[in-house]
Amino acid sequence: MAGNSKRTLIPGAGPLSRVPAPAAFLLVLVLFGLGVWLRGPVGALLLGLLALGVAVLLATTWPLLPPSARVLRVLVLAVLVLIAVSVL
């Protein structure tokens, strides 16, 4: 992107705008909880799917995020990957 690639995110304008926030939160909570509870390869797979989703969202929104938000989201992704590896 040429010029200033940063622009504000408009609520309701993104691809996930039709997904209710409580449903997305519950899905993440269930995937994380099951992944930690089941442990082993199945738990790691569930946590890996969650990490993949976080990575896709991070890659999609990267140009729009300020540096501080980038650092925080990369840290969250790293912690999630570490948890996925630790449940194996």
C-alpha cells in the first residue's frame, strides 16, 4: 500500500461484522478450555487451530495496528503457541 496505510477500523465494516461478539468469545473460550482440559495431541490441535485464527486476524489487521497493539497481539499469539506445545 502506498502512502499512509493506517486508517481507523469502522465498527461493522469488517468481514467478521456479522458474527455476534458473545458467540466469538464463547467459541474462543470453548476451544481454549477444551484444548487445555483434553491435553495431548487433540488438545494441542484445538489450541493450534485457535492460534491459527489469531495469526490470521493479526496478519489481516497488521497494517492498521499501532506498534504497541502489534507487540501485545504477538505476545498473546506466542503465549498461546507455548501453551499448545506444553499440552502435548
